[in-house]
Amino acid sequence: MATSSRLANIATIPKNQREELRITLENYNGYNLVSQRVWFVHDFCEMRPGKQGVVIQLHYLPDLIDALQDARDQAEQLGLLEPE
């Protein structure tokens, strides 16, 4: 039997008026995971998780952070994003 528990809510990032991206730390069957899942407004009131998202084992988190930083750096170099 699969066991799942949410360990921490990290961030909620608005995507549009009906959707948001939620970043959470979770444990599933003994694996520590970082989840990035799109949630949407259902029936104009309740937020529900959608099918869109990515879940990776926590030990890959540094690789994901490096890749996102590289994307940010390249976006800045291309003038697509203002430097901080």
C-alpha cells in the first residue's frame, strides 16, 4: 500500500487567474521528493491539483536549481529578463 505525506509547503506562484504552481516537499513510499504541480480552480471555489507537474527525488534538487539558474542567466543575457 502506497503511503504519501506532505512535509512542507514551500511556495505558491500564480500562473494565471485560474491556476497556480505549488512547490512542496513530500514523502512517498519512503522517498523524499520535491513536487512542482499546477493547481486549478474547480467549480469556481475549490483548488485542486492538475495533471501538469514534475516530481523528483530530493537528491536531484541541486541539479534542478543549477538548471534553473542557468535558464535565468541566459534569459538575462538575451534581454528577456531584467538582471537582479
